[in-house]
Amino acid sequence: MADASLEAARRVKTLAREMVSRTRTVTGVGLAQLNGAYAVKVNLLDGEAAGLPRQIEGVPVIYERTGRVRAR
């Protein structure tokens, strides 16, 4: 896998939200650095990331179960 650029990660961010939202409750989607390259990070309300894509268009996708996000 080639290192993902910031531009590629930004493009994939919207796709990731659309794809994952079909089967999981997404609380947020952002960009993260992973080993010097960019990745898309998807925060999930609950559940597991099993069966979800680990890569979209060559950009790594990271999942984290965050629960409900509340403003402080």
C-alpha cells in the first residue's frame, strides 16, 4: 500500500462516512496520521468494526468505538 496523501484522505473521508453509516451509527469522521501517512478515522457509537473496510481507495481506515459524544 502506498502512503496516503492528505488530499487522498480528504477525498475518502466522505466515502467512509457514507459506507459505514449504512450498517453502523457513526459519531464522527476525521483524519489521522498513521506511520507518517494519512488515514481516515471513523468513530462508532457502539458495535464492532468487523466486516468494515480497512482501506478505501488505498487510504487506511481506522475505527474506534467512542460511545455517545457529548459537548462539555
